[in-house]
Amino acid sequence: MSKSCPPFHIEVTAVGLRKLRAHWGPINNYAAEVRPEADEMFHEVQDCVDSWDQPVPIPPVPTEKPRITIKVDPPGSVIVTVEGGQG
């Protein structure tokens, strides 16, 4: 989801920083800093997100469940076959 919808990942990170900030040492002890280079990049990202006017495409839900076959040969080989399951 984070790859197909970057604004979602931004929101998840923001919630994580608010609710679990003690998990990240540099955030918790105020050692993290926003460098000018990073601030410039953040502004570019914000401009990109603000200009995002098209909805993010949602992958199609498969109409049929895939059929998975697993064949185990006692000396050690395993063959996994997946059939169907395409949208």
C-alpha cells in the first residue's frame, strides 16, 4: 500500500511518530534535526503531494481463488504450482 499510495505512508509515519515516538531514540531525546537539504526535499515532496489530483489506482480483487498444488519428493525437492487467481 505504501508503494502505490505515498500519501498513505506519510500518514502512517506521522501517526507512528506521534503515538510511538519513544520507539525512535533520536526523536525521543531530541537529537534529530531537520537539515536545510532535507527541509528542501520535504518541501518538494509536499508540492508533489499537493499536486496529486488523481485518485490512486486500486489493484483489482481476484475474482477466483488460486489453486495451489504442493508436491514434496522425499529426497528433498518441493514443487509449488499456482493456477488461476488472476483478476
